[in-house]
Amino acid sequence: MRIARALLALAAVAVVIAAAALFWLSRPVSVAAEDLPGHQPDPANGEFVFWASGCASCHIAPGSDQRTLLAGGVELETPYGVFRAPNISPDPEHGIGGWSMAQFVSAVKYGTAPDGHHYYPAFPYASYHKMRVEDVMDLKAFLDTLEPSDNDVAGNVLSFPYNIRRGLGLWKLRYLSEDPVVEDLPDDPAVRHGQYLVEAMGHCGECHTARDGAGGMLPSIWLAGAPNPEGEGMVPNITPHPQGLADWSEGDIAYALETGLTPEFDSLGGSMAEVVRNQSRLADDDRRAIAAYLKAIPARTPEDR
Ligand code: HEC
Ligand code: HEC
């Protein structure tokens, strides 16, 4: 009897310790000003980062063609509810004009808000986590030069339990990594540059890679195609598999990213049209590098999982 009670007490202590550990593990990670490298932010490189990482796709006003007015309001429908991309223009009240560099880096690389809450990974920081901190600093210097907007964006509409942000800390612990996704690549500077543009900035995997049950991208079938979050069909396979881009030359891929036209002269639509509007602002060499990387990664299909 006494043993049973002692065991029960022990179990209760274990539960408390486990809960405390989970609470500690799920705490939001922020960067402090003194953790930042001594780097003079360069808005010209920041503009390149802005187009390469596609912030405008979500943060311009819905239907707007002013790609540098980051008024917010685009709605992202997901199985968890509706996310609304906030105003990230330099307006100090409605946007992020009042933010410090450290707050901005914490948001983009760690998904952590200035008040310490976790952002949802609908904001693709799982990819941006792989970005060099200097590039993120340059990006802020560029965003600071843009036009402010006083647009008020309504909050997200999420169902229980997805409206509890704390649990996202465990998600981040599992899925945030600065390591490259594809390890075995030819040691070619174009392929390496393409890897950075695709895996980190371009966040191509967020749409083109299928996810596990907890919403993490599956590295074993990286870029092999995924169910379309917009509803119908699949986001295509862009590995060099016959079901993917095997028949496309590097030139075909670079041309599609520039013009939105496939080798069959179909035009790329849906959410890819937005991606092309950003990628078309890059230099030819950048789009070529993306193509070189896409031709160098393992050929896979979703069945290879
Ligand atoms: C796929 C859509 C998408 C893309 C692309 C995207 N974001 Fe966001 N972003 C969001 C969503 C959705 C949120 C809100 C997340 C939440 O409520 O937890 C957000 C939140 C933010 C916030 C927090 C704003 C605030 O007021 O708290 C910042 C800063 C931000 N994004 C910057 C960027 C930058 C910079 C880029 C490009 C490098 C970018 N985002 C690309 C969807 C996106
Ligand atoms: C927001 C989601 C999204 C992101 C991010 C995204 N794509 Fe796509 N992509 C799509 C969709 C959807 C299609 C299908 C478009 C269509 O068929 O009209 C597509 C089509 C393509 C195609 C044509 C494939 C074919 O067989 O026709 C290529 C190539 C491509 N994407 C490359 C990329 C690259 C490179 C990136 C990163 C820079 C990227 N995509 C990022 C959604 C996305």
C-alpha cells in the first residue's frame, strides 16, 4: 500500500518534471542585439533577398500589383484555419516600422514575435531559418526604404487546438534546421548557389514537398510533388524524375521562372504565378543556378517516401 502510494507520488513528480521540460523546450527562441554579427546592412543586397525569398507573394494587399507595398491581408486557407499575412510595411503603428534588427531577425529566422509568441509556420520560416543572418539584416534595410501602409489586417481564424501557439515550440524543435536538405551535391558553385536560393530563400519545398502528419516537409521525397493546398490536384514534381522535370533542360527551367512559360507553352498559374512574379526580378545567373540545383538533386516520386 505504502509502495503504491510512493509510486503514485513518484509518477506525479515525473509528470510535473515532464510538463516543465515540455514548457521549457517549447519556449520561443529570440535573437538579442548583441548576438547579431557586426555587419553593415546593405539595402541593395536586401532587394535581391526580397525577390529571391518571395515576401511579396503573401504580404502585398490581395490582388495588388504594387509588389513593394507590403500592406498585408492575403488569406491563406489551410486545414487548421485561415491565416492572414500581416502588414509588414515600415508604418510604425500598423506595420513593422518600429522593429529593431534583432526583432526582425527573430521573426524571419526563428518565427518568434517581439512579444515572445510563436508565429505559425504558414509564415515559411522553416525555410528562412536556413538563411544567412547577414542576408536577413540586408533584407530589413531594404524593407525600411519601402512605402508605409496604414492598412489594418484582421487576425487569423483558427480552430482549437491549432489556436494555441505554445505547442509550436515543439514543432520548431523538431523541424527547424540550418543544415542543407540535400547532402550529396556536385561541388559546383552554381549548384550551391541554387541550393541556397531553393532550400532557404525561395522556400520552394513549402509547396513542392509533401509533409508528414505533423506538417513537416519530408526530406526523403524533397520536391517530389505534394497535394495542392489550394484544393485540387498536385503541386508538380520538380525533381529530375520522368514524372518531374526530366525532360526539361536547365534553360527551360530558367526560362519558366523568368516568363512563366513551360516548354509546352503552358503558362504557370495558381500560386506559382506569384513565385514567377518574384523570380523574374532576379538575374539570369540566379535562375540558372536554381535550374542547375533542380537537375542535380535525387529523382524521386511521392511513392519513394
Ligand atoms: C507563404 C506566405 C508568406 C510568405 C512567403 C512570407 N510571409 Fe511573412 N507571414 C505570413 C503569415 C501567415 C504571417 C503571420 C503568422 C502568424 O500569425 O503566426 C507572417 C508574419 C510575418 C511577420 C510578423 C509580422 C507581425 O506583425 O507580427 C513578419 C515580420 C514577416 N512575416 C516577414 C516576412 C518576410 C520578410 C518575408 C520574406 C522573406 C515573408 N514574411 C514571407 C506569411 C508569409
Ligand atoms: C506557393 C506555392 C509554390 C511555391 C513557393 C513554389 N511553387 Fe513551383 N509550382 C507551384 C504550383 C501550384 C505549380 C503548378 C502551376 C501550374 O500548373 O499552373 C508549380 C509549378 C512549378 C514548375 C513547373 C513544373 C511543371 O511540371 O509544369 C516549376 C519548374 C516550379 N514550380 C519551380 C519552382 C521553384 C524553383 C520554386 C522556388 C523558387 C517554386 N516552384 C516555388 C507552387 C509553388
